[in-house]
Amino acid sequence: MCPRSNRLDFEARTPASFSACAGYKWYVIAMLWGISFFNYADRQAIFSVFPLLEKEMGLTAVQLGLLGSSFAWVYGLGAPFAGAIVDRVRRKASILGGLHFWSLICMATAISRSFRQLFLFRATEGLGETFYFPASMSMISDYHGRATRSRAMGFHQTSVYIGTIAGGFFAGAIGQYHGWRWSFIVFGGLGVLLGLVLRSLLVEPTRGAADFADIEGDKDTRVASRLPVREFLHVIWGTPTLLILMGAFMCANFVAVVMLSWMPKFLNSEFQMSLAMAGLTATVFAQLASMVGSPLGGWLADSLQKRTPRGRLIVQTIGVLCGAPFVVLCGMTRSVGWLMVALTA
């Protein structure tokens, strides 16, 4: 890793100092990858222990559903406010502060003795995790300019898939042999430890540093000005394509959340899989397929876009239409083999 003196050069305001230690920007991606890993592992863990919670606390299906959705409601509604706050404070403080906060809440979940306590901790964890992505995307953009930004974000995105798989499998395995509470203690404790390690390694860059460097190298490059909130909302509501894409994305995530939330319990009850195997099967096929499908879809969209202005929309439409039948198959099949095919497809 770069000497500390060189890493601190990233805080300088001159474009020249931005490249003082070219390798450090990739260490930043590795550090953020680890944080994002726990961001997704922590949120997925609870779904693998649904059968244990149902048995110990006598929770109904509605209560289990509320546990799953409480996180998403707080996470989604808090995201705009988190983004506004991140724009006004140091990203390092938001990232590591959020990591410590949600990890401690994850550990505290283990003391729950009732549905209300579980619901409160789960919702509060969503509040902590919502600060991570606005801050991390902003930090990545300041370390990586046009030449490496997409690659950096693409590599960082793999933590979402790996974290989801690991959270599903290890939470089920730990819960199966040591009880559901230890799943949250282990994941939360490791998150706290990671945050302590990264306090001296992660450096806050100057805002706009990569864009300044791009401008210095290309006089035609311009940094976009920030739109006021009212004008920003006007652009959104005045762009039909954007509204349609938001609707499609909402529907796709509706399916994704249902699958991630209920598939482990479904596999445990319908196919008598162990908690560990149910947590792994529910995540590994879909998440690994997503890792492959994302770059392939991007390549196909870019290729079709050269032939028609609707190229990217065509790929998105194909994805939604082709995915729908396999979602139905996941719920209808009684064959483990066909279920794995459906989850992958």
C-alpha cells in the first residue's frame, strides 16, 4: 500500500497531487468492497433464520414479512436524506460511522426477546446502512476519473452478490448449530472490527478531485452543476422514460426482495433443506448469475445502442419479460433441479 504521506496527498486540492500514488485508489476500492460485503451480508442474515424465529417466538408469516420490509422501508425513505447529509459531511465519517452503527445494531439484535424488539432493531439497521452507498459512490468518483470509474464501480458491485451469498449461507450455518443470535453477533462483531482497522487506512479525498484531473487533461470536459431540488424533481416527473424505468426497477426489486426474503424459508419447509443449505441455495444461483448477466447485459445494450436509439430499452425489456416465467417456476416446481435452473435463469 502507498506510504501514508502519499495517501494524504489525495486530500490536497491540486489535480497534480491526485496521481501522487496511483495504486492507492484501488486499495480504496478493496476497503469499500469489504464494507459493502458486510452491508449486504448483515441484511440477508435474518432471512436464513426465519424458521428459528418462527419457532422460538411464535411469529406469523405476516410478522416475518414485516421484519423483512421494515429494513427496506427505512432504507428507501431515508436514502434521499442520507444523500443530502453525505454531501455536507466527510464521506469517511459517513462510511465508517455507518459501518459501526449498523454493526452494533446487528449485534444488539441478539438481545431481542419479542417481535417488537426485532422489528425495532431491523428498522434501525436500515437507517445506518442507508448512508453507505451515497458516500461510497461519491468517494469512488473522487478517486477514479473517466478512465477507471466504471471498472472501479463494477468491481465494487461484486461485493453485493458475494455479501448476499455469504450472509445467507453463514447465517444459516451458524444459526443451525449455535442458535440464531450468534449469527448477528458474528456478523456485527466482524463489521465493528473492520471499521476499527480501516480508521487509519481510509483517506478522505478532495471533492471533485478526479473531475479536476479530467478537466486538466481534457479542456472540453465540464463538471455538471448541482440542480436545486425543485428543478431536479421537475426533470424526473417531466421525463416519461425515466418514470417507466423507475417503475420497471421497482417491479424487479419487488421480485428480488420476495425471493431473497422468503426463498430460504421456502426451501427449508418445502424441500427439507438445512438452514445453511437453504440459505446458500436461495442466494448462490441467482447472485452468481447476476454477476455474469450484468456485464453481458451491458455489452449487449451497448452493441444494440449502436444500431438503434432504443437498444438499451430493448435489452431491459427482454430481461423483464424473460425473467418473469422463471419467477413463476420457482414457486410452482417441486424439483430441486428445476428450482436451481429457475433461480439461475
